[in-house]
Amino acid sequence: MALIDQEHEVDTLGHLEDRIQKAVELVVRLRQEKEAALKELAETQSAWEEAQTSNQKLSEELESMRAERKQVRNRLERLLGHIDTLGTE
């Protein structure tokens, strides 16, 4: 009977060792996945910030070009007005 109890304890201990080893492997793998996810997050945030900066610059450039277009339109209208006055004189 004592031999059976010892074998049962050894089996239980072996089973426990296996479960602990699997748990350790899982923790290691999860830590690696976490580190990879954090790295990817940092890269994504950096890319997003660069895109935001680029977007801001392009928005400013667009507004500048619109203002310039308005100035050119006004100057052309003035010139055309001068040309019209030449034709009526």
C-alpha cells in the first residue's frame, strides 16, 4: 500500500512539474508577445505623429495656395478691368 502511495505521489509530483513548466513557458511567451505588441504600438504612434505633422504642413500649404490663388484672381480681374477701359475709350 505504501508503494502505491509513493507511486501516486511521484505521478502527482511529475504532473505538477509538467504543469509548472507549461505555465513558465506560457509566461515567457506572453511576455515576448507583450514586448512585441508594445514595440509595434510605439512604432504606430510614431508613424501617426509623423502623419499628423505632415497633415498639418499640407493643410498650411493648401491655405497658403488658396490665398495666393485669390490674390492672383484679384490681380487678373483688375488687369481685365484695365483692358476693358482701354476698349471703351
